[in-house]
Amino acid sequence: MLERPPRERIHDFEEVDPGLSQEEAVAEAMRCLQCKKPSCVAGCPVSVAIPSFVSAVASWDFAGAAAIIKEENMLPAICGRVCPQESQCEGACILGVKDLPVKVGALERFVADWERAQGFVPPARSQSTGCRVAVVGSGPAGLCGAAELARRGHTVILYESLHAPGGVLLYGIPSFRLPKDIVQAEVAQIEALGVEIRTNHLVGRSVTLEDLFAFDAVLLATGAGLPYFIGIPGEQLAGVYSANEFLTRVNLMRADRFPAYDTPIRRGSRVVVAGGGNVAMDAARVAVRLGASVTLVYRRNEEDLPARRAEVVRAKEEGVNFEFCAAPVRILGESEVTGVTCVRMVVCAQDGNMRPVPSPVEGSSFTLDADLFIGAIGQGPNPLLIREIPGIARGEVGNVEVDPDGRTSVSRLFAAGDVATGAATVILAMGGAKKAALAIDQMLIRSGSV
Amino acid sequence: MYLIEETKQLADRVFQIWIRAPHVARHAKAGQFLMIRVAETGERIPLTISAVDGDSVRVIFMAIGKTTTWLSRLATGDTVLDVAGPLGRPSEIKPYGTCAVIGGGVGIASIPIIAAAAKRAGNYVIGIIGARNSALLILEEELAGTCDELHVATDDGSGGTHGFVSDVLKTALQKQKIDCAWVVGPAMMMKVTSMVTKPFGVKTFVSLNPIMVDGTGMCGSCRVLVGGTTRFACVDGPEFDAHQVDFDLLIQRQRSYLNEEKSAIEEYLVHTCQCSGGSPHA
């Protein structure tokens, strides 16, 4: 499983990691100790029966392995690629104490890719219950919730405001981490369960709240798509992007292929990215692929970067320069970006989340030459729909408040994913959606609607 | 896929199309827009909803860039791949008293639906439309039917009053009390016209048209400064208090992709000039 060399991969949007061969997968699977009390499963937000599927792989039963995974996870080719396994299943693997943990993510991906190449077996579905559930948003939470509900026999309509389903999997995560044909294939499987996807439908606009609440239950999975701006002078200049815009132009609209595709993008020759999460890494690495020299500015130390370590390493390999303990304070330029003034930050006390709080060092400002600035300092729940729902309780970051089963303060309305938690990971969104789907199912059964 | 039910050229390079899009048409209100993508390789562009009839919506545009030129070459019975909407906040329609609805150039397209809504709310509606010359004037007859009075201006005097809509508005304001105004057109026209209403204390809305990508509040491409605060035109607008808008910034940001837009339309025309005027993807 050798990664493609940086010098080669920075010229295209193909995957960095080509995946395991059958022999490699079987050999890796055979390393699993088959623990009686598997800590890996406890580490998985959707509780995939990891030892069982790994055991199936070890005995060359890839179809069996796929069936086991899909009992709990309908998006394995996606999760195998983008889950932070190092802090979940693999982080909990007992082998990891003295040696490398079993590469659960790579195995999951291998099984899913193998199954896709063979042709999917349509998943089993319960008899129709006659209940109708609306799912709003077709990102990881929406897809997962819709799949779970459809499997239990409910009629599911999945609304998506963009022209294609997938949410952040499509517009946010670049194809060198998650190829778009893989997203399409896993979405197609969810459609095969009977989920009806209605693209170009913005709930609250194309679908009224009245129409929405005419369903027996609603799962809100609208994500965290509202980009935050830093609020520094110069952010209105041409050449300043939110990471969301920059990534959407390339990932969803294929601006990297302009003029074959009509959506343009400024490629930049010197790009400054501000932020330290996975989105910042993605933006930096896309900018590299568009031909720019990229500097990533992060206000804390390297060890504080919230991004996955593997992505930081890959970003470095691909030539992204990192400026740690620095923060942009002004974007320079008349009408277009010409530079970014930053200040050094000193990292001292810890905040409520036990994260170091950076504060600026007086007189430490310096300027980076730049013709493009990308802000990747985070995103919040899009308030568009939420603010129109009467009586909905909201949390600190504009998120929807939910109980552990995803119930909101509004009857029959559930929420899962980033809209409930604030920006988090694909798999946490799926975990939340799964719980919410089960709770919806229980509610429908108890109310006698089924 | 969304069916083009009717196409019509209204003026030099100005076209109207009726598209069947029930999810948009059934909920569309004055002031809202839709996003359209012609085909898989296409860009998403915002167009104001100009009129609604049953399950169909009307949009009017000037064929300037690649997408609008492409759209202008579609015929009745053709389809576009995506139509999303209605997007944006509807116009704040209330019984204000006397309302002026002012359209410039292709911006006149936005006026009929606002005029009709204002009229239904019990307002006395004064329409003022203008263009560079009379050949570019659109919807005159339709608006004459909707508005209580309609004034026309052309820059060159070839139709109506010789001058700008702002001049006509100023004259009207000196004669009568106007309680509310909508101004839709090129950014510079909106800026100049809003400056006319300001000293008269007229509540004035402008419909901003910055560059958009998703049109649903996800990217921030359409950010504008209103009263010193960053707002997203797609979800917080597109209509804003005219007297709070930073028009110069809007104009500056609208020019972000001039080079790309120029090369895209040039390439499109080169690649399509030999065929019978159809789409290169047909």
C-alpha cells in the first residue's frame, strides 16, 4: 500500500493512496487477534463488527466481509477513506500498544472497493410500514439516516438543495481523498434501498415547513455549511475565499478543469491558507494542485493542529509551508490581494476545552506575499432553515439542541450530524444519524403509525 | 431535467424563457431568484424570478457570458439540467401607500412580479423603466397593465423621457409623496438611483446581483457590505436597504472573474460559430 509519490500526485486529483491488494488485505487481516471483548468496536461510532469482518477477509471471504460491514455502515468505501481511524477503531486496537494497530480503515475500504468492482448485492429491506419520513440534507448524516430508515421499511424522501447528493462528501472533501465516483456509487446503493432523492430542493423554500411536517417524522441533517470569516480588514478583496467556496468551486463545480467546465477559479501563485483543521489541509492541498506555492498559517503549535496527522504529513510532503503560532490580521491590496500581514502568537493558558489559547505578540507582525487568501477557520450550521422552525431550541454555535437520541425540542423532528453537534467528522455524523433513525423507528412503532 | 416551455427574444441580446419547475413556481414570491445549471459542465448562475404561471417560472436575461449565451440558444422543448429555488428572502411587500418600482436595462425583468405584489397589497404603484435606447426596453406593455402609472426613459431619447430613470424618479418625487421604492438594475444605476431617494427619506430596496456559487449560504462568494456588516446576498438578500449598501464594493467584486468570463465566451463562440446556432452539447 505505497502512497503515490508527492511529486506525481500534486499534478492531479487522483487518490493519494491506491489501497490494498487482495494479498495485502488478507495478510493484514490475519494480524487481528480476534479479541473477545473488542475495543475497536467500542471505538467505532457506528459499531461495525470489526473482528467479524476482518476474520472474513482473513479467510478470503470478501463478500461475507462486505455483508457484515453493511449491517452497520452503508457507506464503507467513504468511511474507509475519511474516518479518523487513528482516534477510533485503530486507536483502540490492542496491537497498537506495542506494534502497529490492524489497518481497519484500509481493510474496510478494500472490502467496499472489492464489492463495488463485483457489482453490489441489493441490501435487504423490511416490509413497507406505510410511514413517511423526510430527511433534509444528503451529506453523511442524511444518507446514513435515510438508509437506516429505508431498511426498516419506511418511505424516505431525501431532500438536497444542491444539484447532486452527497453534501460535504461532494463539495467539501477533495477527490484525492475521496473520489466522487465512490460517493456516487454509495449514494446509488442508498437509492437502491428505495430512498427517493430530490435534488435542487431547498427545504424551507422549495418545500414549505407545512409540507415538511406533513411527514410522520423529519430528520434534519443540514450540516455545517456556513463559512466563518475572520473579520479582518481586506476580506472583501477579490482573491479572498472561504475554504467552502474554494473547495466547492473545485470539488463540486470542477473549476480545476475550466474552461472545459464553466465555473472559474483564481488559481493564485502564492496562496495563504488560515486554519489548522482538515478543511484547511484540503484547501491547501487543492491550491497546490492548481499550481500555487502555499503557506498555511495556524495560530497554535503543530501538535495542536486539529487535522488528521496523516493529512498534515501529506500536505507537508506536497510542499505546503507551515507557519505555526501566527495569525492573519490584515489582507493587503487595492482591489486584489497582494499580501497578508500576520502576527506571531504566543500560546499560553488552556481554554475550557483544554486547548491552548493563543495571544498575539506585540510588534511581531510580518507580511507574506500572496495573491490568494483562503480562510479555513471553521463553519457553523446554516441557519436558513433552522431559524424558520418555530420553537426549535438552539445551542451556542447556532446548532440544533438534541437529546442523545437526536430528538429536538420540536415534536417528531430529529436532528443529526453537524447541524446538531457543530462541525465534526463524517463518522460522528453517521453515528448520530443512526441513533436518530432508530429513535424515529421506535417512535413510529410506539405511536402505532406502523 | 427541466423543460423549456417557451423562449422569446425581447430585445437586442435580451431573452425570456419559461421553464417548467413546479417546486420553484409553487412557492416563488416577489424578489426571489433561482439557480440554473444548463448541463453537467455548466456553471450555476442566479436569475431573478420574473413571473410565475402555474408550475412554470419566467426568467429574463441578457446574453453576455457563456451561460447566458448558451441559454439564449435553447429552444422550446429543450431542457436544462438543474433549477433550484425559489431562493433568497422575498420582497418586503406591505401596504406602504405609494410605491415606485424602478427597473434599468435587463433589471426591468425583476419589476413585474414586485409591481404585481405591491399592487395586490393595496399600494398605488408607479413604474419607472429605462434603458440605453428604445430597442432595449422590455416589458413596457406588461408593466403598463400592472402599474397605476408607467414612466419610460431612454439614455438617448429614442423612447420616453430623454435621460435616466433617476431623473424621472426625481421629478416624480418633487411632485408627489412616495413611501417606498424598489430599484433593480446594474449596480451603478442602483447606486445613482438610491442617491435620489435618500434626501426624500424614501425607504428604498435594491436587489443585489453579486457572483454566486451555491446560492444557499454555503460559500460566501456573494458577500456584500450592508451598513458595515458582511451579509450574504443569497440568503440575507438579495434585497437590502439601498441606503446602507456599499455599491463600490459590489461593483469591485462583480469584476472578480472578468478575464475568465471573457475567455469562456470567446471560446464558446469559436466552438459554436460553425454549427446551426445550437448548443455545443446538443
